[in-house]
Amino acid sequence: MDMAYDGSGFRGYARQLEVRTVQGDLETALHRILPSVVTVVAGRTDAGVHADGQVVSFETDQILDIDRLLRSLNKMLNPEIAVAAVSVVSDDFSARFSATSRTYLYRIDTGPVLDPQWHRRAWHVGQSLDVEAMGSASAHFVGRHDFASLCRAVAGRTTERDVLATGWRSLDERILEFEVVASSYCQQMVRSMVAVCVEVGLGRIEPDAIPGIMKAGDRAAATDGSVAPPHGLTLWKVEYGAVAGRE
């Protein structure tokens, strides 16, 4: 299933007890049609984070009317969650493990007054930023690095990640957009990247200081561990190879 959602009203993607989550709403709707289905997601987004290109997979022995399933899910889930497409894939496909890369976008509003059209989709910084310097800073993220300084570590799990590409661009005179492509991410990694880049854009950190921050292996080395707010972040796209059963 290819999905999009506005994360504003959810405590993240993954199901949790007594709080509203995207997975909770999705599986509640899905279980009215397929009671025993277990879903697998390409990327677990945090509370308040959006998705335009999320992917979810599940296995079932039932023969499904795909068009009817699509209509039924959207009737139950809209307007905050939309299922754009449902398709049949090979038995070895997994939304999570078959993914080769995930692309996130982060938007910043630099205008002096918050634009209401962006209040759920962009971080209002409210002042101009040096986009060229931010681009130079983000270039240091590309490659395989230990991102312990830029993510929330989980016991027993590595903080090394492969970042394939990064870049900053201006969408218009006030909205900036950060794009990052990686095979996978650790928790709060993109939002930490953005927070550090904003410090560079404000002239508080030099772009060449990024390698030292990363080598420190300490969240305090990067903006004292503070991260950009979640509502500016969107899971934009998940890529799969043809060998995974999905073109």
C-alpha cells in the first residue's frame, strides 16, 4: 500500500497503547476487512511527522478485490490518511527490508511572520538563512558515518548509517527545503541534521565544523542535543529494486 498522511494528530506511526497512531488507525480499518493481518512499514515516523510516500505491506491468503479495498480504506481513513494505491507484490517483498533508500524532506519558513499555509508543514525560523553555507554543511553528512552526535541512540543498535545524498534549496523567497536520501536512519537523525544546518545558516557554526561534531559521538556537541520540530519533516519517497518484486 502506498500511503500519505498528515502526522499532526498522531503520536507517530507505530502503534502504542492509549494514544492515537497512524498504524493504529490503519490496522483498525484494515482489520474490518482482514482481521488477522499484520502490517510492515517502510519507515516509522515520529510524532507529528508527515508522509507523502509511505509504504506498508502485509500478507494474506485471501483473494482481494483491490479496487474495493482501496475505496473502503479511504472511506474509513480520510482525511488525515490516504491510501494512494494497493498492489500485489512477490512473496519475498517487505515494505521495510526490501527498501533500498528512503528520502525525507524538511521545510523551513524564513518569513518574518508565520505563513498559515505552512504552519503544519514548515518550521518557522523567521529570519534569513545562508543557504549556500547550509548546503556546504550538509555535504559532510554524505557517506557512511557514525551519527551518534545526531540521533537518539537505542541500546544494542548501531548509529552508523549510509547517507547517499543531501541538499538545500529555496522553493520561493521564504521557504527552504532540505532533502536527504539514505538507506536507513536512526531516531531524530534528520531533525538533528536540520538543527545543525540552521545554526550554520545563522552564522553560529562554520560548515567545516560538522566533521568534528560528528566525530565527537556526543549529542551535546550538536546544538546541545536539540532537534528541529517534527512538523517540518515529511517522508517523501521510498525506493525499491526490481529484485524485491516491485518496480
